[in-house]
Amino acid sequence: MDAAAKRKSQHAKLPVPRIRLKHDSPVGLRDQVQSEISRLISTGAIALGARLPSCRQLAQDLGVSINTVLGAYSRLCDDKLIASRPRAGYFVCDELRIPVTATDDGDDTGPAKADILGRIGRRQPSRGTYILRPPNWQEFRYPFVCNQIDTGRFPIAEWRECTRLAMNRRDLGIWSSDNQYWDAPELLDQICNRLLPRRGLTARSQNVLVTLGAQQGLYLVASLLRGAGRVVAMEDPGYPDARNIFAQLFDEVRFIPVDAEGIVVDDRLRGTDLVYVTPNRQFPTTVSLSQARRRALLALAEAEDFLIIEDDYDCDVDFRTSPPLPLYQIDRSARVIYTTSLSKSLAPGLRLGFLVAPEELVTEARALRGMMIRHPPLVLQHTAALFLRLGHYDALCSRLHAAFERRWSIAGAALARDFSDFGIVGTTGGTNFMLTDPTRQRPGAGIVRRALDAGVVVEAVEPCFFTGSEGGFAFRLGFSSVPAADIEPGLAVLRGVIDDL
């Protein structure tokens, strides 16, 4: 074989395992080619120094354009995973340092494995109950899920711009280094001077701790205040994730009933060390704690010497003109610990929240958080601070208030008209409704399953009811993720599903 034929033969032979591309993937073809080749190099499937196929040959093999392969090769060259040699082609770089892990080919016989679950004991976190929804709920025609965002309204251009501003070289030192246990000062400033005032709160930066969602703040506080023989009380029905946390950390969890005025304040709260409430928008019934109950709860806290966790989980999407002030603002004895997040207004997946509390508690919560994660990612904190400072968050909340008020009116009217055989709770200003079958003939879980088959996502609330059985005949629906034009058609489909049960 002459030299020309030999070169042709080498080019014809693909020196890498078959690459399979997904043309329906949200990841572009160029990025898929880059990802697959880098993976094959890192796993040793392509040897160091190996010659890669030409752009033309690989493009033909994969059924893509030459520019797609050329773009992938160019990026791999930029990362110095491969190199281009004039008139020779592309080769895997020889100097790459790729660790090879030895495998154990021995048999599986040996001593018995440790009893991990036995060591954990009865308080296994995986045994907790939660409100479940399909992982792919966004693919359904009518996703009446609760407390999620409408992705069509997410200010992606503004967030992208803030990300670009945050990641300039001048600010690299702000977010790329270890800040020990401290949060980004710019975000603390924006929380104290922009976010809290719009919620009727005043606080200094030393009273604020940034958390990965309000739930982390709840876990931190519960961890600090737990102890042998200590009792925590919470609403029933209530937030199941909070119940799971308390059951993990406290010796006794006391469940207090909820009525049309919110949590019942009576002698059942005596002897407790901590009380967890959602006063602005009770979870999951959506009722607001009355002013009389607020005063009674604070007075009893002072008399009985217990602390209060106030979970204000959806305050920024509350479209009421004058929502009630948080308990934290009217508390005069420093007993209220305020937790909240930006999940319902900005995006749940960003996991940005914060707590406001007396300085000594924040100091301990910061130290405890630091034992786990030191601090939430500073690049995220810096980006969020810019988003707040430039007014994008204020503009977003204003748009959401208008949209949610319209959707609440449409959903409320349709439910009152077509679902009058259910008990309906949905307080003005919220984004969720809870429906209960008074006949107890139609289980909520059954409605949820049948609705999914029809392209409608609603949520069973049985995990929110800790005593009694009424939760088994209830479900909830939210409209924050459903465009206004789809609310009535979606509820019509749901009505048909229920009628067919």
C-alpha cells in the first residue's frame, strides 16, 4: 500500500467508539459532539495521542454539517484536550493527565455488611411524606401545580445581563474566593434596604442570614433549638416538610388545628418551646391569621416563653394592596424568627432565601450553616444583588401581581360556578385553591391520578394533614404556572375527570 492509500485508509477508519446524537435534545449538536468526545477522552476510550477523524468524515458519520464538527473541535482545542497539526489533522493531546482508577475484580464474599439503617434508627429521613408532583409536570397541558413559576414570565434577559455583570473580571474576587462563613455584603444590603421594606420589615444586616431556600433556614433554626424533652407545635394541616424536620429533631411534635382565622391559639400551645406558623398565607389552606389571633399568639409566646418561626413563603406574590404585617415586625420581645425566600416570585430552582432573627441567633445559625456549606454560592448572591439593585425584581413583582390577580379572578369564578359540590378555600392574594369533597366519596389521590391521564396536574394534600382523615378527600390546584387563557379550559377538563369517577 502506497503512502497516499495508507493515509486514505487511516482517514476512513473511525478511531473512536460510535457517537450517538439526540436530535430532539435541548443541547445543541455541536455541544453534544464536544461533550461526547471529551467524555471518551476522559474515560480512556480514546487514547492519548490518538488521531481523530477529519471534520468531513465525522460529519458524514454523524449526519451533521462540517461546521458542527469544526465548532466542536475548535472548542476542544481551546480547552487543550485536542490539538490541530497542519496537514495532519486533529489529535488528542499527549500531555493530558487523566487519572486511571484501578478496579477490584475480587469476589463478593466476605464479612457481613454494616447495618446502616439500624444505626440510623427509627428517624430515617426517607420515611418523611411530601406533596408529590410528576417530575415532568411542565410537559402537561394544564399544570395546576402550586407555588411554581410561569417560565414564560421569567425575566431571562434581565437575569442573563446581571449574570454577565456579576462575572466580569473586576468582580471575580468577590465571588470566586472562599468568604469563610459570611454572605455577600451587597446582597445583605439589598435585602435590608429593598426587600424587607416592601414586606413591612426593618432589620440590619447582622440580623439577616442568606439561606438555600427558606427550608434551610427552618432546618437551621430547628437544629439550634432542639433538645431533650423539647416540644415544637405546628399547624394541622400544615407544611409536611416542616413536620419532617421537626420529627427528625424534636422529641414531641404537637399538632394544632387550623380554622378560618388560622392556627387556633389556646392552651394546647402551653408547654411548648417552639411554634411554627405560616400566618400570611396558611399552608395549605391559604387563610390568613386574623389580627386577634396574631395578638393572642404573641402574648402567649411572652407568657409561656416560647419562640415562633414565621414562614412567609409567598409574600412577594401576594397581590393584596395592604397585606398584614409580618409577626416579626409587631413582635416586641424578640421571639419571632422570620424565614422566607425568593422561590415563588423569582424561581424555586435558584434556592435563594433568608432568615431574619435576633443577632445572637443569626450568629449561631451562620456558624451551623458554615459547618455544612460555609455559605450559599457567592456568584448567585452577587447576581441576585444586582438583579435587586437594578430594579428588575421590583418590576417582576409588579407584573406578577397584575397577572396573578387576573388569574385568581378567573380561577375563582370558574371554581365557584363549576365546583360548587366541593368545599373551596382560596383567600384573595394567593395563587392556590384547596378543594375538599364534603361527601368523602371522592378520594383526592384518585382525582389526582385520573387528572394526570387527561393532561391536568393537581396535587393531593393528604401529606399536609397529620391527624384525622379529611385530607384524604382533598386536593389543591395553583395557577401560577398556567396562562390565564388556559385556566377555564383546564378546569373544564378536570370537571369532566371528576364527573367520570
